[in-house]
Amino acid sequence: MRSSFVSGQVVSVIADILEKTVRGAQASEIGEMLETVRNGSPSAAASRDLERLGLHLNAFARAIHDRGVSERGLNLLIDTTHDLSNTLALQDLLRTIVSRARSLVGANVAYLTMLDEDHRVLRTVTAEGHINSATSEMKTRVGYGAVSLTINSKAFFDTQDYLNDQRFRHSDALDRVFKAEGIVSLAGFPILSENKLQGVLFVADRYRRKLSEREISILGSFALHAGVAMRNAHAFQRLSEALAEAERNRTALMDHIHRVDVSAAAHDEMTSLLAKGTEWPLFIQRMAEQIGGAIILYDDALAVKGRFTSAAFHGQLATDAKEGRAHSVLLSGAISRSRDSGRSVVMLDAGDEHYRVMALPGGAERGESLVICYRGELDPIDIRNLERSAVALSIAKLWSEKREAEQLIASTTLLRHLILVDPPDASTVAAIRDRLKISADQPIMLVLIAVSNLDRAAQTAMIRASAVNMNLLVDLINDTYLAAGPEKSIRALLHTLLRRRKGWEIGGIVSDPFTDLTRAAVQYGRIEQALRVLRKMKRLNRFVEYAQVNLFAKLFEAGDASRIVRYMEHILSPIDGRDPHQKTQLKKTLLCYLDSQHNIARTAELLGIHINTVRQRLATLREITGGWDDPVAALELHVALRLDSIVAAA
């Protein structure tokens, strides 16, 4: 009965031992339980059986423990492989490989080494667990260090005493890093993909350690998965770079297309302006606005002919050019280079401001050029647009000159026919009214213009420029200029000419307004005769109305003009003997008094002075001239005063 109880008790204890073994109990705990059973068994045979049982149970426990470790390692490897598959950024992947390799075997340090592009130098690309910064920056030539064995064999390598291992050539630089890091044991695993080496994965410890077969197997499998992941990451990187390059190319293409569209629109605009016959100053102004800069037009003497500035541009270079401070040597050299190449050239760069010069096509004898001032860099397309616009500008100027020449010929023909053919035919009269844009009942005027102290070419250019857009016919006849047009236009021309006077003199005779254009030859003859008489007396410096001089022109047409002037001076000599201010007042008062038919009140009203002042001046005049009661004396005084007023004003 007791034997049965003891057997049952042993079986129960053994069942507990098996349960604890399955649950992973420690070997010491299992040994204590077996010792309890042994103490309760009286026979030596039972004791030996229990000892055998203990050995098998310990082996069984170790197998269960190893299996658990293997399963945990396999699960960690699977998780790690999953992480590698989800990481496509190469640098992130390399860090993940090193971190997981160190975790899989609990190593002190892990790092990854790769060959550079020319396969001559091995570099550490990432490291973890190191205490020395040089560890993450290790590099060596191929053939040195433990890595050379792994590269050559493409197989696993390990050592438990790196610094004293003689199986490979040592690098002094690497040995110093390993000594500073305290590394003793090292294991390297080649990372392969399709038998192509991607890199070498190292795990290291600061004590003597030999990896178990299980650890080697896990790291070997991990290295294989890492090779596939690195190949995918490289492929993804190349694909990403290709996509980024494609996107950059697409963006560049879209930008180029946009710039081409803008260029085409600008070119179309300039072509449209050209087709519309836009005046060249407006054409250049639009060029300046397109680049947001300033453009200066120079002639062949490097004199400024025009300045055109965008409202958005403010720059010192353009100001210098406008004020004539552009360097003539640089400018002439740039113009020469531009004319030789047919393209624009850079003349000067000053920080963010730039000068670019473009010689205008049309032959070297024209010599005109553009100086283009702008800020920043111009796109090559913008530069090409400027050059095309410059060609279009030359065409516009040629067309403008051609139109001006045609208009000049037509104007000259019409004007000469009008004044030299008496009477002109109806078609000529109609054409003139159409050219002047006047109706049949609207009068016109003629003016003869005489210029002194200015060469003929400058005279012509100045008068024609002044008459632009005034609806006038202008031509040089003999040595004077004749203009015909509506009174308003004639007055505007005379005002412009007098305002431009500088260092030279200008004057002439203005006809009375007349509606019948068939009488133009007669009107011209009258003012031409009057101008001839006045020019004999004195150089003209103002424009005189024909109504003021027609009588004298008739009287003195055949006389000696100088003798007439002397006679006039003799008659007025008593008055000229007074001081300048008084003689002027006396002459004006007496002329107005004689013109007013001896009416003192009317004279005072016209002169804007008190009637007693008029009486005092007349009394003085009677005293110094002898009076004008004699009709002959009165006529002489009147004629002399009238002629004096004309000559003195002229």
C-alpha cells in the first residue's frame, strides 16, 4: 500500500517537473524537484533512473529554450525584413539595416561599409552603437582590413581578436579607430543581390565573442534580405531621380514654352506695330517697356537722338547715358562689334545694371545704334526679341523715311504748282485742300521763312521737324522756305520756330488769309517782294504781317534800300536824339496819334495812358520836330515812323 502511494507521489512530482520544463523553468529549479523525488525513493536503482531522467529533462528544457529563441529570432527577422521592404529611401534603409543587425545579435557596435563609385575606396556609410565619431567615418583602400576578405570571398568572416588577426593586411588608420573604439570581436556579412556585392555588414563587440550558428544563420539571412532591399532602394532612387529629372525637364519645357509664347506675343505685337506704320519713337518706347528698361538712340556721331524709358525702370546707367556720360570709347567699340556680328553685345556691367548695344541694320553709312539699359539678366529669348525688334525698327525707319520722302515730293510738287502756275488747275487745288484737311470755304495763309547763322542742312531739318503733324506744305524755294496751311497751323509753326531759336536768327513775312487758292501765286508774289525789300534794309529777327509792309514794298521796290533807311533816319533824327526810353515812347505816341487821324482821346485809349500824358508828349514832339501842320511834313513823319516800326522790330 505504501509502495503504491510512493509511486503515485513520484508520478505527480514528475508531471510537475515536465509542466515546469515545458513552461521554461530554470535548470536549478528542475534539479531541486528531482532531488526531492530522489530523497523519497529508497532504492539505488530508482535514484539512478531519476538521475537519467534529470539529464533528459535538462536536454529537453534546453531544446525548448533554443527553439523559443530561434522562434523569437525568426519573428524578429521577419519583422526586420518587413521593415526593410517598406523602406525605399536609401539612407533610411542603410540606417535600418545597421540598427536591426545590432538588435538581432545584441552586438555593441554595427556598421555598414560600401564601395565608392570607382571601386577603389571602402567607406562606412552608417554606424550605430559607437562611442568614437571616427568609427562612422572609416574608409580604406580595397585590399586592407577584414573587409577585404569578405569582398574577395563574398562569404561570412569573423575574428575574436581583430587587432592581432594576421589573415588580412592591416590599415594603420583602421587599427587606430578600432583601438579607440575598443573593438575586439568582429563579424562581417556580405550583402549580395544577384551575386553582386552591395556592401558589407559588420557587427562588433568590445569583448571576445563568437557568434553561434543560429546567430550567424539569422544574420546571414538578414544580409540576403538586406541585399534585395538595397537593390530595390537603388532602383527606387534611380526611378525617383529619373522622375525628378523628368519633372524638371517638364517644368523647364513648360517654362520654355511659356517664354516662347511670350516671345511670340511680343514679336507679334512689334510686327503689328510695324504693319500699322507706327512712328519709330513709339516703336522704341514699346521695346523699352517690354524689358522694363531704358533705350537710348544714338546717331553716327554718338549724339543722343532719342531717350525712351519704361516707367518701372530706375537706373544710374540710363541716367548717365541720357546726360551724355556714356563712355564714348566703350560705346564706339561695342557698336563696331555689334555691326560686325549682326547681334547685340554687352558693353558694360555694373552690379545689377547692364549696358547692351545693338547697331541698327541698314548699312554702315547710317551709323545709328541703340544702347539698352536694364536690371538683372535678360533671357536669351528676350535678347533675341530685342535683336528682332531692332531689325523691325530699321525697317520701320526705312519705311518712315520712304513715306516722308514720298510726302515731301508730293508736297513740293503741290506747293510749287500752287504758287508757280497761275491759275492752278482744279485737281491741284482739290489735292491741296485734301492734304491740308481743310474745307472749300476755309482760308489758308502763306509764310516765307528766312534763317541766318545756320547751315542749310540744319535749317531744313529744323523747319521740317517743327512742321511735323501740323497739316502744312513746306518747301525750300530759292533761299527761303515757304509754308502753306491753315492760319492756326501757320501760327503754331511760327511759335515753334521762335521758341527753338538759339544762336541763330529767324524771321519772315506772313500773308493775309485767303480762301481762293487760285490766287496763291499772287499772294506769294506779294510776300516774296516784301521780304526782298525788308532783307535789303535789315536782317529779320521776327515774323511781320504783310499788311504792315505792303505799301512800303510797293514804294521802295525799285529804290535803293540803304538810301531809304538813311532818309528815314534823317526825318526821325530829332526824336532819336532823346534818351532810348523817351524816344521809344515818343515814336509810339506820335505813330498812334497819326494812325488815329489826330484823335488825342483815341490815342490815349489805344496806348492805355492818360490823355494829359498824350498832350505832354505831343507838345514835346511839336517842339523838337517842328510840328505836322504841313501835310507834306505830316506824311513824311507818318511814313518814317511806320517804316521805323517795321525795321526796328525786324
